Amino acid sequence: MDKFSLMQEHTPNKKLSQLTMKAVFVLCAVLAVVVVAVNADAGRSACKDESEIGQTYPHHFDPAKYWLCETLDKPATEVDCPHGLAYMHLLKECIPWASYIWKKPEMPPTVA
């Protein structure tokens, strides 16, 4: 058997290879959408306890946002910091990015 015959024997079918690549791409796209949909509210309080009302909680994926509990039994509202600022949970306020220090986010007492 010559080298060319061996290469043909071990080379995957081109159509199968293209189909596999398309399937992998679609699977990755679907997984990305699911991850974003599932985690978009991470850190959001359900505001089910009186102690949460009026409290703020850090947004787990965007430091320029935070969650605000306004009403009992109504999930927290997403609030944007003004442009150029990030929410610092330890200070409970939006501060300049240059002063921002990342801290591992903690979950609120009740979760939406």
C-alpha cells in the first residue's frame, strides 16, 4: 500500500467533518445562550425578607450595576451606576473605576 492510499484510509469523510463542525458550532451557541439566560440574574435578591428592603447587592457579572430591593416579595431592580463608575458593595455606592477593588460577590439572603 502506498502513502496516498494510507492517507485516504485515515482521512475523515469531508461531509461528515463539515457536519460535525456545524453541530459543534450550534451546540456552543446554544450553550452560550443558556448560560447567559441562567446567570443574567446572579446575585439578584428576591426581597422576601423585611431586612432586605432598601438594601443593595452587587451584580455578579457587571460591576457597573447593582440590585436594589424596593418592595417586599418583588425581585430586586437592576440599577446602572452613572457612566464611568462601578458599584462598590463595601461602600454601598458607585465609585470611579480607578478606585474599584474586586471582591468575590456574595449571595443575598433570599435569591430570585
